[in-house]
Amino acid sequence: MNNQNLIIYQFKSLYQILKELEKDLNLNVIEIETEKMLESKIRNLNNYLIVTKKKSLFKKQLLFNFFPITILKLIEKINIELMRNQFNDQSNIFVKNYVINLNAREISNGDSKLRLTEKEINIILYLKKNKNPIKVEELESNVWKYQSDIETHTVETHIYRLRKKLIKVFGDNNFIISKKNGYQIK
């Protein structure tokens, strides 16, 4: 079963057309008539697009107000919007109570946002995927691709600067923790 869901909201005639093409479109076509049902349905779905004639407050929505249109052009618009939504969903990574947007290269918490360098993002992601503290040498090897016998303080300097930025914007002193045997994000 396909995991892409096309929700037709308060648009019965479009639902009937797309329901006939559901297997060819490789989409789950779902008809929703009330706002309450829509809220309930999207709460349990990740990959969806709402097609409607009326603008609503829901995200991931394609407003169908481009008449007349061929069925092929409509399917193209639906596929483009589904791909855009999937791309945006995949670009957000959750770390502690923060969201890292890989496309925008920023970390946010509520309304506060902080621009990050690519290296800072790579440090955070590497620390996040490991449960145990990570040694400086491992970060040098896996984030910077340095050889282990090089004498440098690159890792310590980057983490120091990253911590300062996080403290300044979010007031978070404990995002990256120094342990006896390395750095860690808990």
C-alpha cells in the first residue's frame, strides 16, 4: 500500500474522478467533508496533501482554483506538491527540543532561530546519532576526515564556538555536554 495520501476536502466531484484513477496514480485518495474529520485524519498521517477549493488553515494544502485544467496537468501539480512536502519533511531533524532545518541551515526552538555552518550541523548530527560520548579523535576522523595522528584543536574550537552561539540565542548551557571521554548530546 502506498504511503502518499491525497485528501480531497469538500470537493466531491474531484474525489470521484481521482478515486477512479487511484491505482494508476499510486496514491491513497481519501474524501473528507468536515473540518473535524480532517483534523482527526491528518493527525495520524505523515505523507499527505489536502486538495480543496477553499483556503483553510491546514498545512500541506493545494488550493484548487486554477480552472480549466486537464487531468494530466492536475496530476502534475499534485505530484510536485507531494514532492515539495516530502522534501520539506525530510529536511527537519529533531534534536532534544530543537528543530534543525537542513535546507535553511538553522536550528530553532519556538520563535528563536540560529544560523549554523555546515560543519556545526555535521557535529550536532554526529553527536545526536551516538548514545555514548564521542572522542575528539572520532569527530576529527568522521566529521573532518582528518587522520588521527594530526595535532589540532579544531574540534574543541568548533564546539566552543557552537556552545557560545547556542547560549547567546537559546540560553542553553547543556546542549553539548563535555564528558571525561568525549562530547555528547543527551
